[in-house]
Amino acid sequence: MKNVFGILATIILLIGCVHTTTAQKDSTAFDNSLGVEVSYTGLSYLESAVAGFHITYTMKKHAVALGPHIVYHDLFDGQSDWARHGVSFKYEYFPIRSNRLFAPFIFYDLNYGFIKSRRGVIVDTDDGLNSYGAVREVVSNSIAHHFGIGTRCSFYKGFYLNLSVGGGPATFGQSVKLRSLQTAYSDTKEREHPFKNYETALIFRIGISYQVGLSELKKMKGCCD
């Protein structure tokens, strides 16, 4: 019975906190802000999770951000060498003012990824009678368009926790080269158009951002001059 009362009390407390947060007025007068966000993003079309950062500019009900991918968590097996690079642009629209303590938003994310991998393989000849060792090199260009929903919560002065999830169309193309390890067999290469293949892409992102009002930056600059 005590556990039941404890659960009920916790639920009531949480409801009260959410109501207080959403009902509270903006903590400061509105001011366009500039900041940086560090995030961890799961990308289904790359079969990877990436860590990166964005330079962000936030307006009354809009925010734009651009930044590179920094670190990849690779999900492929058996690769002896690989490299990945990428960049993403995102736009967020806040139905309520963006500087509230709790601000849900809808977003669009344009994500580009360049992938280069290398690993050893065994290749069968066309007649199927023989096989030989080779190095398989793959270069892939991928572009994904994500649409979704998210929320931004203020937890300290200028600091925000960002959560978002979405999905959309993605296209990719590969260039595959087989380098023979035996002189009796020649190298082969196949190339695809970067937009040849289509798949549904999913995204999940969690990040922490820090925003500074432009008026505050001007004051700081005046102090330093």
C-alpha cells in the first residue's frame, strides 16, 4: 500500500512540475541568440551513430544550424580500413517562443555522408571453378532528408537539452573496386550514380546546446574593447 501511495505522489509531483514549466512565462525578454550544440545522432541510412556539433542561430520561432560529423560508431564487420565524413544542416520551427523553458519543435534535417571502406574478400571466378583473394574498396555518397519532431528544455542559464526523432527519404550510390592479390586476375570496378538507390532513413538525436543572446555578446565585446 505504501508503494501505491508513493507512486501516486510521484506522478502528482511530475504533473505539477510539467504544468509549472509549461505555464511559466519566458524567463527573459526575447533576444536572438548564437550558440553551439554537441550531439549524438543515430542514422539508419549510414548504419552508424555519429557524434558532431552544430553552430546554431536561434530566432523568435526559428532556428538554423550547420555542422560536421566528428566521430563515427561503425556497425560494419570485417573492415581492415575505413573512413567516414559528413555534415548536416537543420532547421527547427517552434510553435511557441524558442526561449521558453520547454519548447517543442518540428524540424528538417539534411544529412550528407561520405563513406570509404576497405576489406579483404574471396572472389569466385565467372566460371565458378576458381577463387582468388582481393581487396574490396567501396566509396559511397549518401544524402538523407529527415522530417520529425523534438523538444528543447532549458536546464541551466543558457544551456538546453535537445531531443528529436524523425525519418524521410535517402539516396546513395557506390563505387566498388576489387584489387586482385594475384597477378593472374585483373582488377574490376563498378560505379553507380550517387542517387541510384533509395531507402527510408530514420534519425534520433540527443544533444546539449549553449546559447548566448546577441545583446549579451555586444555587451561582452564592449567590455573587452
